[in-house]
Amino acid sequence: MDTTPESYLDLFPLEAIVYLTPDSENGELLEDIDPSKVYVLGGLVDESIHKQLTLRRAREQHLQTARLPIREYMVRAPNSRNYHSETLAINQVFDVLCTFYETRSWPAALRAGVSSGKGYVLPDTAHQ
């Protein structure tokens, strides 16, 4: 991994950048990882959730967006707080992407990165 103070907008062509955000519309689903693309993890250093903030930022920068396929592969688990969130921490998104890249399996990747505290589980564990 390389780090730089430069903006991804200065380093890569706009058409190569995919901004990952949980607010991306239904048609903008990350189905596979394209090695020719650069994936930006839309994250905030904050304890609260700011709806649509990362999506607005991507739109302002004229970037393609995508979201992880959480609702396509996982189900809402019953919980006492009725809490369900597709918003993940940056390290969780990174774990999901790395696991998917290694296994080519969304269920395995989502199991690795989406904690049960988010209110989503894989269908085979929903009854537990």
C-alpha cells in the first residue's frame, strides 16, 4: 500500500474511480472488483452517521459510485433495537473487499466484514 498527500482526483482519471458509499442507488451495485478501477472508500472520522454525505461528495466530483451487496446477500436479523445499518467502518469495508478479492465469494466476504451488530446476517445464520 502506498500513501500520499495528493488527491485521488489528481492521481487517477475520473472514469477509473469508483467511490464506494452505502447511499449509492440500487443500480450501482459492486458486483465484482475490476483491477483497472480505483476504489475509494467513502469514510468519515465521526461517531455519527451522516446520510448521503459520501454520495453527495462523489456526485460533486462526478465519480461513479457503488455500494456493497449487503441487502442482496444478507437478511435483516431480528434484534431488540430493530437496528439495521449498511454503513460500515472503513476497516470493515477493506476486510470485505480483501476477502472478496481472495475468495470471489460475497457471502464469505460479507461474513468477514459485516458484524452482527449491524443487524444483518447471512441467510444460513438468520435463525440462530
